[in-house]
Amino acid sequence: MLKKKICIVTGTRAEFGLLKPLIKKIADSDDMELRLVVTGMHLCNEFGYTCSEIEDEGIAIDRKIEMQLSSDTKTGMTISTGLGIISFAQYFENRYPDILIILGDRYEIFSCVIAASFVQIPIAHLYGGETISGVIDEFIRHAITKMSSLHFVACEAYRKRVIQLGENPQMVFNVGAMGIENVKNMSLLSIEELGKDLNIDMRDQSYCVVTFHPLTLEQDTGGKQVQALINALDEFPDMWFIITKSNSDAGGREINRLWDEYAAAKKNCLVVASLGVQRYLSALRYASMMIGNSSSGITEGPASGIPILNIGDRQKGRIMADSVICCNPEKDAIIQAMKKALTPQFRKIAKEVVNPYGDGTTSVKIMKIIRDQLTNNKIKIKKEFYDVEFDEKDKTPPSQDGINK
């Protein structure tokens, strides 16, 4: 029996970390052939050249596709997207898979999906149905949903939203979030091992993990908001801060410059381009809290049992656990939120919180569904728009977390 050819594309460190359990299952399967394509920030030295982390995992890379301009502008993002469309079109012409699996809503992935949809490659998308404010990812995600044939969502509310976009309920599956699976199953470092890796004595040191990204639908607000965050962090001189740099979106380099200047002036912080999945999750495990505006604060953070401080509008609209504190991107608001997160009462809430994003078996569910869809030829490029009946009754079928009966 010929193996089914499964193409997975990754453009960022965070995305690869989420996809890794699924990538490894496909690579180890007897009936599937993994074709991993690496692009975007993975291939940029200024963002840590995280392609090397993939290679260190022993995972074979089918193709490296350069598309990232050395630019910190929205025009640069647009041109990079165009370069990506051209490069992916050339790749798919020679390496046509049975299905393309992609995660998220970034412009690197958007360029890949445009190329794949034009040559009629079936697309499986994680994670549609989510809504956020302040970033271009919002409408990119919904556009990818309409170009995809198979949908894996993180919770039931998002499943209903994908169906509301006109997708067939029989092709929309609530499988939970990949990040939960990593937190529950990955072998993490001890506090001593983590400190040795980072060259910090962390055994008696309280610290926070900080990650802050640009808001691409706002005009040059990232630097101002990070400066407000820096001013707030200065009010906690006894706390250490492990800061991971921003992504390559417009405004990201300005944020990273501010972090580098902050690290040069302070003794209680460490700024890194990337921690890698294992060190990142290990750092979360022992942290006093996570601070920033990253989606990992909405998924992996609560699963790690620590308080989360979510700043500004970047994640506005997502379903959040009770351990997430949201505040405005202003110094005093951030300080008050940090003080709340450090109280014994709130730390207890964070430790006992129920995460709304699944039970940590996401990759197992996806493998089962993908195998069934491909074996039985259920995936259709030609789709009909599914009209939801808007009345007092919920017509949406029950949650799909496995193969449809």
C-alpha cells in the first residue's frame, strides 16, 4: 500500500512547538510519509535561526523555503507573502501531497495556503473559529478557513463559529489545543537543569516569563506598550524576567530593540530570541507568572498552572481560563495586575484552574481523523456552502472529537 503524503508547513518557533507531537506521529507511522517544509522566521538569524532546533530533534526537512525580507514594515510583510506564494507554487508543482496540514493565521501560512488552494491540494487547518483584535491574523484566519476542506478547532465555541462561516459540520472537529498536549506529555527540565541552560541560579529566584508581540492592525503602538511594560517591571526589582523576543511582524524589530536596551541596563533579566519548546515550557512550570500578549498565555500558560497577565487587545476575543488577568497596556494597570497575580489567593486559582482547551490528546485525535478521511476519500476540494438555520433552536450537531459515525 502506498503511503499517504502529508505535507506540514511551519514558519515560527511557536508553531513548530505546537505541531511537534503531530509531526512525530506522522513521521513514525507506517502508512504516512511526512513532508515537512520550513519557512519564515525559522530561517532568519535575527530570530534565532530556529530551523536548527528542528534539525536537532532529528526530524527530516523536505524543503527550506526562503520568503522573509529583512524589513520591519507592513510593506515588507506584504512582499514576503508574495514571495511565499511564488516559492510554494514551485514547491507544490514538484511535491504534490495528498493533504496539507497547517496551523494558525500568520502571513507565511497564508502564502502557502493560497498556493495550495490554487493547485487543488486539500487543506486541513488548525485552528479556525477564533477571533482576536489588533492583528492582521484575524481576517487571515477566516480566509484560510474558507480555503480549507478539513477543520480542527480548539473548543466547541470555535467549532460553531467555523460552521457559521459556511463549513460542513461533518468536516469540523473539536480536538482541543496542541499546547495542552505538550504541557502534559513533554519531559521538562528540572529547575536546576533550566538554570544551568540559561546560566542563572534559579533555585531560590522568583521570575516571570515575558513575551510581547506587535499589534499589526494598530499604528506603531507596540513600542509604546512595551515601554509601559518595562516601566512596570522596574517596580519589581527583586523579580527576574526571562524575556523571549517578538516575532517578525511589522513592529517586531522595534520591540526587540527595546528589550535589548533593557537587558543591557538591568541585571535582573535575560533576553533570548528563542527558548525552544522544552526550555520554554520548563520556564513556565517554575515561573511566578507569564506576562505579555502571546497566544501561548491563553493555552500553555493556564495548563502550566501559573497566573497569566494578558496585556492589551492582541488576544481580545479568545476564550480564556480563570487564571488569565487582562489589563490595559499602561504602567499602573500592569503593576496592579502583577500584584494581583502574585497573591496566594490568585496563585491557588491558577494552580486549580480548568483549562477550556481540551485534555491533551489532540494529536491522537487528529491522526485518527486524518487517516479516516484519506483512507475513505472523504475530503472534498469542491465544497458547498453550509447554511446555518438561525432560529431559537441550536441546529449545530454535537461536538465531533473523533470519526463521524
